Amino acid sequence: MSATSRAAWFLCLWLVLAGANPGDIPAAAAAVGAATWTSLYLLEPSASRRSPRAIARLALLFLYHSVVAGADVARRALDPRLPLRPGFVAYPTRLSRGLRRNVFATLTSLLPGTVPTGDENGHLLYHCLDVEQPVAAELAAEEAALIRALYND
């Protein structure tokens, strides 16, 4: 996102929050300028292009995994005969530290049965309800879909 589009979004936010009072123009200009500079400093503009088709596939994959994993967690919780084999799985992500890895960890934290718990030796560490499930394969599928959808790498 370029500086111009960020400034436009911050201006829209200002108008929603403060309204369109002509007396506020100097304060609005200062706030929009400071917010734009800060956002560019903290989150550099990206050259990657988003793929709407890949984003739709990611959303469908996420929905599918959420429903299947949610049903599995509910089944395990309600049926005492099904054993839980909790433990940790270290996932070797291809994503670099920072925003990309955080987005992936946040996305996968919403899936039932796995919770990212940390970063160890370049691997994301996940606590799982059943370590004998194909957790790493599912994480790899989510990661590949995320990369196609958002980063075009």
C-alpha cells in the first residue's frame, strides 16, 4: 500500500471519528501526516500483489479446516473413549520472522486443536491435542495457501 493510499485511509478514519469540521483541518493534516509516516516506518510498502482467487481459496481452506477440526475436538471432548495425545509439534515455517510469520501464527491459532506457543530454533512450536494427527501437513497446506494469497512468493 502506497503512502497516498495510506494517507487516504487515515483521512477517512479521521472523518469518521471527528467529522468534517473546517476548523479541524490543521489538526487533521497533522494527524494524517503523522499516522502515514508512522505506518510507513513500521510497515514498509510491499511490492507483492494480492490474488483475490488465492484469498478466496485460503478462506475456503480455513473454513474447511475449522469445521473438520472443530468437529474432531468436539468428538474427542464428548467421547471419553477417544484418547487424547497432547504434546508439542515444531513446525519449520518458510516465513521470515516478523509480520509474515505473525500473520501465519495468528491464522493457525484460530484452528481448533492447535495453538502456537512460541518460536524455537526457527520453528514455530504448536501445542496439539493429538500429536499423532497430520498437524505438520495441515500447517504446511495453510502456509502455502497464505503465501499464494497474500505474498505471491
